[in-house]
Amino acid sequence: MEKRDGGRSLVKVLAHFTVRDGKICACDELTQLLEGEHGDRDLGSRVSA
């Protein structure tokens, strides 16, 4: 992925979706930093303000 500062990271994302009545009602996700800065290892759990 390309970050706002122009840096790049490669992240593996595994997700399991639960669908009810044609709508996603739950998502279980696991992310793993494959390439990039060590500080980006929490990209999967960050929230932007």
C-alpha cells in the first residue's frame, strides 16, 4: 500500500466475513506487515482522527 507520506508497505490481510440476510454483520481480520517500516506493524489496528 502507498502511505500518505509517499512511503510503501506490503501488508497481508486475512478476513472472515459473516453475512446475514445479504449484509455483512461481522468481520474477523488479521493483518501482517510483510515489508515496510517497523513502525507500520500496527497498521491493521490504527484509527484515523
